[in-house]
Amino acid sequence: MSKEKTATGVYQLNNGNWAYRFVLTKDGKRKEHKRVKDEKGNPFTTEKQAARARELAIRAALLSQVKPPEPKKIEKRKVQEVFEEYCEVGRKEKAYTTKRKQDSLWRNYILDRFGDRYVDEITVAEVNDYLEELYFVTGYSYKYVEGFLKQFYLEELNVHTPLNIQSEVHHDI
């Protein structure tokens, strides 16, 4: 009787069932893993079952060894700081008239309302309320108010900040 080649780390038990084993090293220490039953407590009745279970167990063990990345520290910044950074690095390619309009909107409307506030403390609802106030109460045209909305599109600002209002701002004003 010739011995058939079995999958690496998989072997047959005396009772006819199958098992698997593997060794992983973590921090210089070897740890041996052996299993004769699946996660439900059933024995592996085929070599294929044991080989699949071994592969999954190795993946799970390797994933558990991976350290999650350190969370990025987000610097707490005021809206004015973000706008100033945008003016320095984010709008170099903008037309002169665009820069002038942005500066005007900033000075005349946004600076007083949001300039000294921290970006992460401003809610989407506040921005929506402000835009609605400009449209309904102050009576500015939709196109003009849309210009204000663009000021809050921080993706357009090319500045790294935790606020991304754009995705939640309602365009029903």
C-alpha cells in the first residue's frame, strides 16, 4: 500500500478522521496550533475539510498578530486657520476673480459667523440653517447662496481637515 501525499500540516488520525497543525512565531516565541475538530466541535472527516480549516486558522492567527495602525491625530483647527491655509496653498491656480469673490464672501459673511469656531464643532445643520437664512430671510439669489455653499466644500479647499460638510448639505434651498 503506497502512502498518498497529504496537504501540508494535515494528517490522518488512527480513527480515520483528520487533523491539522501549524506553528507560528510571534515576538521570537513559537506557538504550535493543533486541531482535530472544527469550530462546531465536529471532527474533520475528510482531508479537504482539515486543509481548509487549517488555511482559515492560519489566516485568522496571522490577522490577530497584525497591530492596527495608530490613529491619525487630527489637529484641532479653527475655520479661519483652514481658510488661511487654503489661501496660501489651495487656490494658487484659481482665477483672480474667483479669489476676489472668495475673499469677499469670507470677509463679509463667513468670518464673523464661523471664523473663530473650531471646524469639528460646526454641524451640518448649522451650515444648512445659515444658508437657508441667507436665501429665505436675507433674500439672496440661489446662485449667490450657492457661492457660500462652495466656501464650505473643504474638499475644494485642498486642506486636510476633519470636516466634510459637502456630502450632507441639502440643496433644497
